[in-house]
Amino acid sequence: MTIRGGGRPRDPRARVQQFDDDAYRDEDWTNRDVRWAGAPQRRRKQGSGLGGFLRFVLFALIMAGVVLVGLLTVLRPVVSGAVVDWAYDNPGALRIPFVADIVRERLGPDLTQPASGDKTEVEFEEVTGDNPKTLAGRLKADGQIRNEQAFIFEATQRELTPQLQAGNFRVARNMTPDEVVTALVENRIVITVVPVNFRESLRLEQITAKLQTLEPPVTVDPQEFYDLVKSPPAELLADYPWLTEQAGLPEGASLEGFLGAATYDIVAETTAEDLVRAMLDAFYKQVGPERMAVPASRGMTFYQVLALAAIVEREAVIDDERWLIAGVYQNRIDGGNRTKLLEADPTVLYAVDTVKLSEMEFDEWQGFRFWSPKDLPPLADVPLPEALAGYNTYKVQGLPPGPICTPSVASIDAALQPDTEAGFIFFLAIPNSDPRGAHDFSKTLEEHNEKKRKYGYT
């Protein structure tokens, strides 16, 4: 998805299409005059011969004479006005030298006068099929030109039509008609799109750290982004009522878990808020309101389901095991291990990382190693501040206070329908397993300890 500031984005990578050189050419003006003169149909079809050419030359000379007589008499204003109006309806005639001279004289200062003194450049869109007349109408409506006929004259003299390309161009109201023509050819806005992928299992600080690594043309402010997702303002939440009404986001909670994993096409104009909104939109599209309508039989709110799904996301490697892992934690919640402790390593690591990040300079986050269990005491003994104590699931029963990352849809589905039938309450990773990342599940502590010895954990 392409994200641009200021409303719904257009696709900046749309194929550039060349315009048909004849897209704005009326039927030949000389042929039209021959028909007006009453030339028989049969003779018009033979006009390609010498006789037809001579008749055309004779007619042109007569017309030139009539116009010349008119211009040298009191009829001059009437004749020149009629020629300009006719040429406006038949722009191809502007290529005839004496017609062009008449129009140029008639338009006078309008050919060199800008619409105003405003130097501000704005975007103007050329679309497939445009020609000087269609452009003139929109330019006049936008206040970019003062006289449509003057623009059409300059555009026709400079053969603008075959040079037109669909896209966005910068124009300003202080440009003369000739300068506007130049701008519609040379001032093309080239939009550089940078695809940025945010995968599942990332926490807010990881997303922010990745933003810190991006270089121009990406200019999303990482600090502004983090402030928005960590403490979303009321105005933002008001635009996403599903967060509180369907998803059950608690008051004062961050947007942890709700930023959709996807590849986002970011342009120079993309702001931090644009990105946050795009990620919320992606989450809602991926998950949908049906999943948020958690059945009463599940015994959880969607926010709690999301918290469980985030743990599954950090634990699971193989998709088929997500339901079993969710089942293990659900069985523990239900008392399968007697203490009802989740004993989920990722929740403790989340809290530990939060403490470490708070002690670092913000700009240093991009070099931080997240989710690392190295150099830690037994997780049950890890000291945590009171605000994070609920994430030590080796000490506190039940789910942590909220999600610890963005889970995939598969993990959310697993949390909605965990596989509890086998009664598993333990699992461990199988070293050098095939497929890599597979787990071995156990129903009792004795069985679990035996497998720890088997795989060399003890």
C-alpha cells in the first residue's frame, strides 16, 4: 500500500502512457471548409489528385483574401473575433500562419499575463486522453491560467499533445501560458516509493528501531511514531472506534499488538501519523470484525485473546504447532499445572527489554538486541519494577497485562480455538529438528523432565 500525506494515496507507479498524437486534432479544417463550400461528396473523395489540390489552394487564397479585406476595413474587429472563435473550436487551424497571426494579435497581453503573482507550486494531474482544451478547462477552474484561449494557442503552437504523459506536475499561478505549457512537460513529479516491511512478532520498540534505520526519501519521524503508538491521542482513537468497542482496548493502553504486519510503500510525504493509520487499517483488514466478536464460550475478551496470540507468536515456529502451543497455555490457565502460571519466557523477556530500553538513548534503539535471554538469572527470579511485574508469568497467574508484540492471523486463530484435547501442559524445542523449530509436547512434569534429559537440556 502506498502511503502519502494528505488523503487517499494515488498509485505513483502507474504506468506512464504516451498520448496519441492525434488525440486533440479535429478533422482537417480545409476539408470542413470544402464541405461548407458545397463541394460534392464524389469530388471530395478524389481530392488527393492534382485537381483537388488546386481547388484547395484556390479556396485558401480566396479565404485569405476575404480575411485580408475584412482586416483592412471597418470589419477588422468582427473578422478577427470570428477567426479566434473558429480557431478555438478548431485548434488545428492555429498552425496556419495567417490564422495564428490573427489570434496572436487578438489575444495580445493574455499571452504573457499570469493568472496572479502567487509563486506557490501545486500539483496538477494529467490523465490519459488529455489535450490542450481539456487541460485548459481544469487549469482555469484551478486558477492556474486566466485565459483558456491563450493557453490553447500556446499549447498548439508548441505541439503539446504528443508530449503529454499521465502523471502529476508542478504548476504555479505566476506562470505565463507558455510557462504553464513548459511545466506540463518538464515539471513532472517523480515519486520515489520505498517498500518497508514490518513482519509479525515485532513489538512497538522494534518497529520504531527499524524506522530509525531508514534513510531519505523516507522521513517518518521515529519519535513521533513511537509517541503516537505508545500513547494514542483521543482524536486518533475516535477515528478507529473498533479498537475500544470491538477489540476492547483498555483506557490508556498502547497500540501494542494492533499494528498490522505488512509491506508498506512509503513516500517522502508520509508522516508518522500516516503510517500509524495505515498499520491500523491493515490490522483491521487482516483480522476483521468477525474474529473480534469472541464467543462468550471462549471466556475471554478479544484483547485477552490478542495477548495470548502474541505469546504464541513468539513461541511458535511451525504453523501447525500454533494451536497446540495455545492449548498448552490455555490448559495452564485452566489449572492443568495446578499453579495456573503461564511460565511463558517471552513475557518476561518483554519486560526485561522494556527496562533496558528505558535506560538507553532513544536513537540507540536501532542497535539493541531484542528478546535475548542471555545473561539472565532464572526467569522466576528476574527483578522487575512494579509497573512491569504482571509480565513475569513465572510469578503472576494468568495472562500478562496486554499483548507483547503483533501476532499473525494464524496465532490469533490459534488463541481463539486452542487445541486442549491432548491435555499438553509442557513443550520444549527439539534441537536440530527437522523441520527446524519443532517442539516436543508433554502432559506431565515427569515426562517433560525426561525429554529435557533426552535433548541435552540437563
